[in-house]
Amino acid sequence: MSSLTEALQARLSRVHERINAAARASGRDPAAIALVAVSKTFPAAHVLAAAGAGQRAFGESYVQEAVRKIASVREAAPDLALQWHLIGPIQSNKTRPIAEHFDWVQSIDRLKIAERLSEQRPAHLPALNVLIQVNVSGEATKSGVAPEEVSALAHAVAALPRLRLRGLMAIPAPTADPIAQRRPFAQMRLLFERLRDQGLALDTLSMGMSDDLEAAIAEGATMVRVGSAIFGARS
């Protein structure tokens, strides 16, 4: 085992310990919480090392970087089955490579983008799993649909072919206060439950990162996206 794999294995183990402890504290099954390792800006070697330590789902934000990385990883380990998540903002002119190379898109915030992904998803691939990103903190500089617009967008996206709407994603404004951390996550849980009450078959609430995953899990996150706690600080 390489030194990089050993280091990532140790970090992944610590993250899983945090997830398990948070789940138990909330009376939840740790196995119900998926971990996406945010590998954006890190090279394919880090993805391969993390995969060697057992990680299988990876999050990327920059389409061109991600497409090159996915190709490099597949060339190096063609039999390795990984799951690739796009978690960054989407430009209209980048939807085709996204539709062709990713398994999940977590950052849908416009019907136009969802329609393009639906049209461009190759027929030989399974339906593209998608989440609607909610700007739960109302930040002007952050992507995401306003909470009051979530229902209309969710029902429109759910009706599109070649896509499978799985749920919601959010990146709340950062705060070090554990109580304040929980408020936007609680709002997300209510939005999620409301959509399910409206008949949408949703199963994924993606929220919580390195600094706030405990608060997110306490409020019902089924998926957390962790970068620096696994790969270290980005340069």
C-alpha cells in the first residue's frame, strides 16, 4: 500500500468515525448515510489512492478537469467501478460532457439545464441521478434555487426523461456555531419532506461538509460531501 493510500485511508477512517458517531447520536443507521469524497483540484492519483482505501463516490466541480480525471482513472483502473458526482455550478455549454460522463448531478437550479441534460444523456447509459440545489441561506453569490421555488422546479425535473430526480442539495452559509449550523439543514429537511408528501419519490438529502457534517446528519442528511477532511487543504 502506498504512503498516499495509507494517509487517505487514515483520513477516511476518521471521517467515517465522525459519520458513525453523529448517526448514533441521532438514533440513525450510519449505513444510511453516503459519503462523497470531494476530489476537485486533486489529481487522478489521489482518486485512485482513495479508491484503494475503499472510497467509491467522488465529487467534482469543474467539468473539463473532471472529464480528464475520469478518463485517467478509467485508463489506470478499467475494472474499478466508481460513482462520479458533479457538485459545482453548471454552464449551459457544458451540459453535454456532464450528461455523458457523470452518474450524479447535484447542482440543478434551472429547468433549462435539466432539459439539456435530459436531451443529451446517452441512451445506453442509465438515467442520470439529479438533485436540485437550494440556496437555503439566500446568498447572492451562491448557486441554487430559492426555497419557495423548489416545488415547481422539482415537479418539472421529475417529469423529464433520462433523468431520475433523487432529492435536494444545499451548501448553507458557513458558521462555527453548531446550533446555527442546524437551522438551514432543518429547513432543507422540511422542504425534502414536503416534496415527498407531494408524491415525489425522493431518497437523497445531500448536505453537510467537513466542518458541519454532524449538524447535517442530526437534521437528516443521507449524503455528505467531504473534501478537505479527506484530501487535505487545497492549494
